[in-house]
Amino acid sequence: MNIVKTQNNQSLTIALEGRLDTTTAPQLETELKASLNGVEQLVIDMEKLDYISSAGLRVLLAAQKQMSRQGSMKVIHVNESIMEIFEVTGFSDILTIE
């Protein structure tokens, strides 16, 4: 999985490419922990994300919890198969998806 970060003042965009699964979720978790200090708006771009597992969902949930304390988080460019996973798991009710 590739992670591309773009920071603009207190706004951080993280673009994910590939698969967010048990193997790659710790990589994203580490990246988020290192990057969220002082961030008020987090945008996760899933345009090039092919797959997300429960491990990836757990990382998103942790990021959502942290950002609800310090600002906001939204998920953009969600494809149909990942949106279906969000709907089945109830994440579509938890996350701000655009």
C-alpha cells in the first residue's frame, strides 16, 4: 500500500493506494500517530484504495475518535465495493463520507 501525505497548515490529506488490510494497517496507524499532532482537519482519500479489511476499519475508527477530539475527519472518493463494506459494518453512519 502507498500512503501519500499532503499537509496544508492544520489540514492533512492522506491518499491511500492499494489494499488496507492486516499487513498494511499498522503502516497507516504509525503514519497517523506521527502526523496528527496539531491537525484540525483530516481528509482520507480512498480514490485508489482497492480493498479494506477489519484491521483497516479499526485504524479508521481510531483516527475518527482522535479527530473528534481535535477537529474533524472526512473520507472522500470511496469506491462502490468499499462503500458496501462501510454500509454493512455501520461505518457509513460513523464516518463523514463525501
